[in-house]
Amino acid sequence: MQIPKGVEIRTVDGFQGQDKTIILISLARSNIDHEIGFLVNEQRMNVLLTRAKCAMIVFGNKVTLSANALWKEWIDSVPNVSSDIYKNECLVATPSNNNRSSVQQ
């Protein structure tokens, strides 16, 4: 697989001390025991969630992650893309080419 220019793939530890414009995070933990492994470490969670300058997309199992109090608090605080908070605070109106207002994420 060839990685496109400008795209970096790293573990959480590899992003320590770096910021990126957009970050996609995969939290590969999903099990019936709700065990989240190293994701329980607050320092790693801090690195994960503070590296994005403009946007962050997190992929993960909500049920498994929510079994941990800290992750549950974070999940509950993040607006869903269909929520009013997201629509009102995360979308911005920008002028379009035909002088009509458009919405940009």
C-alpha cells in the first residue's frame, strides 16, 4: 500500500509533541468484557485528543469505551454530527461562488 504524500500513520506515542491539521483516530478496542487496554492511560488519552489543530475524527466502539468513566465523560461531551451543538458551533457559513451562503465544515 502506498501512503499518499502528506499523510502520516503512527501510533499514539508517535504523535507526542506534534500537532496535525486533521487527525483520524482508530480506537481498536471492541469486546464483551469492555476492556480498553492501554486506552485506560490518561496520558495517552491526552496525547490522542490534543493533537488536532482543526478536525479530529474518532472511530471506536462506544459501548466498550463508555465502560471507562473518563472515556464516557469525553464521549458524552462530544457533539454528534446531527446535534444542534455541531450544527450551530462547528459549521461555518462561507460565501460561495455564486454569492449565496453555503455551509462548510
